[in-house]
Amino acid sequence: MNAFKKKSCVIVIGPLVRSPRMMNHIKALLINGFDVEVISQATPSELIELKNKFMNIVNNIHKCDDQEVSHDVPTINFHLLESEKYKKQSYIMKAMSQMFTLLQMIWSVRSCDYALVQNPPSIPILPILITSKLIFNWKVIVDWHNFGYSIFLMKGNSGKIKMLGNLYFRIELYFGRLADHHLVVTKMMADVLIKTWKWDTKYPKVKEDGFKINEKITVCYDYPDVQFQPYLNKTQDRLKLINEIPDIADIKNVDITKYTIGVTSTSFTPDEDLQLLLDSLKDLDSILKNKNKRFMLIITGKGPLKEHFIKSFEAQSFHNIQYRFYYLKLEDYPKILQLSDFGISLHSSSSGWDLPMKVWDMIGCGLPCVAYSFPALDKELVHVNKTGLLFKDKRELVHCLEEMLTNDDLIHTLTRNSLDNLNEMDRWVESWNKSVRKYLQPGI
């Protein structure tokens, strides 16, 4: 029996299936023997899929360790937030409603030793967690995916939005810094917290050691999990790969061997400009027709603007471009990346300091990436003419896609470099054990 409970609560204010990083945290916690309580949103079908995914992990742990005592096997429980009842509420009323629901759920998991929370959103969860930390004496770890205030400010430029955005920033800054530990997705984000937000006055700097930035803030990159692997014989075995993904059966109607396949994953939100991609495809189509090249674009994911963009794509008449919209099961998403020749990332970043996890997944499958350029991505992830190409506007995106589809030497070089990088890259659990596990120890 362990000297301490080893029980953690993972909190995601949103659908868990749309937060693969938090699902990876849960996986790492289970592998390390933690009981996990999950507070998040999920539809009935998503909940079944999530339970199957994590129970498979638990069962594998049980088999590997050959354990006979059932209480030594980690457990996972789900506490679901309702999403539908908040949709028609104003931002303030939504925050208040969520606050009361969260208070009830946090009371039910108060026996946990640690609370690992995704940020953003920051309101109302950060004030609630910091207050409950004083009552329940648990450690709070904030996983900074981005800054909540920067996403809020995307709502508009009105005086009211700016005033509320400033209030959001102050709440995020004040309550965020009171957490025990902080995980960030980029070195630039750590630098912002330490220098711009002046957290160096609270957390004395120590000598940088691998992932460590200082004693409280650690970079935890979204290294791809083990299911994201390159498929080296994709040209010869494409039909075999397609047969392994039931939800894309309609693609069999196309002679896929004649197409270069690009894939993009999206949440269909304003920070991913699918209109830019659509406008670029209109220009690209005539270029491909002149060069006798064909392009298959696969768009995966779901979100509020999906139906709008499906109709926008259907209104076009492409000659040398085909497209498909899919929403895939968790286990099928890596397979669609393996099927593809390169990835496309439209993530523009509200702050400029986060990184799109989809690009990490593409890298895990050995795919070069055409990505929207912003500071953190340019410096820490995609390297031009080595592992991918970058764009800022329609003209540059058209050029990048043309190069990927018509310059065989370039795509071969980028693919080879991407595969070579995999040999030096940690996978998720390895990285997590280096950067996060040290915080989940007694007395830390």
C-alpha cells in the first residue's frame, strides 16, 4: 500500500474528446498508478468510447504487472458537466451556472491529492480550484494550453469586450499564479509567465535543466503518443489502410493512387481560418489542372462552424481537387494521418505562444506540415524547408500547397527529414515522466 493516496482529479471545462492532451495526461496518470476522477463533458457515445479507451489501459497495466490484488489496479470515474443548458446563456450567467455545478462536483472528489486543470477557460474554474485548495489541502496543477483572456478578446473590439477582457486577464493572472505548479506547451509561454507576468518574483529562477524552466513552471511539449507512427508503405497499401477505417468507406469510389492526400484536423472555430483554405483551393485547382496533378483533402473534426463550411465547399466546382469531411473515432484518427502525404494546420493562435497539438500528431506519423505561421510555431516546431512550409495569407498558402503537390523532390526531402526527427523524439509518456511526474510526489 502506498504511503499516500495517489489520487488525482483531471478537469476539462469542455468535451474531453476534443482535448487529446488532457486524455494523454489521464493515460500517464493511470500508467503511473493513480486513481483518476475526471470532470468534463461527453455525449453518451463519447463516454462509452472514453471508458473503453481508458479501461483498455487499466487492463494492460493489470496484465503487465501480473497483479492479483484488485485494489492495486488504478481506477477511473467520470463526472459529467452538462453542456446543452449553458448554450443560450450570457457569458456571465454561463460562468455562474458552471460555478455551482463545479462546486458540487469538486466536493464529490475532495479526497483527491492533486487537481490537474486545463486552462483556458480560466473562469470560473481557477478561482474555484484555488479556494478549494485552501479547504481540501490538495495540490493544484494548471496545464496552460493558451491564455484565456486572449481567446476571450477574439469575441470583438467593443469597449465592453475590452473591459471584460481586462477583468478576465486580472482574474487569470491572480488566481493562476496561486497554483502549486504550472505546465506550459512552449518555452515562449513559460517566458511570458516569468517575465511579462512577473512570476519570477514568486518563483525564484533555477538553472535550466532539460524541461525545467524554474522550480514551479515546466515545459511539457505535446509529444505524440505511441499510436502516432509512420506508415512507410502507404503508397502500396493505401487500400488496406482505407479498409481499416470504416467511416471513410466512401473514399473507395475514387482511384486514390492518382491523388496526393493532405489532411487537416479542425475544431471549426474562428481561430482556424477554413475560409482561407477554401479560397486557396479555388486558385490551386486551376494550377493543378495545368500540371495534371490531383489533390485529395481530408478534413476531420467537428465544431460550431462545420455545417457552414460543408455548404461552402459544396458550392464549389473543383476539377482536380476532391475533399471529404469526417468525424473519426479516437483510434481511427492516427490511421487517417498514416494514410496522408502531408498535413495542414490552420491554427492561428490567439496569443501567439501556444502550439497546435495536431502538428505534433502529424510529426508523430512522419508527415511534413504546411502550417499557419506564428511566433511559437516558427521557433519551436515547424522548420521551413526542413520539416514543413509556413504561410501567412492566401498567396503563400497557394504557393505552399502547389510546392507540396508538384515538387516531388521537396516533399521527399521534407518527409525524410520528418522521419529522421522521430528517432530523436520522446513519446508522450516518456516526456510526461520527465516533466510532470516529479510534481506528483509527497511533499512536492
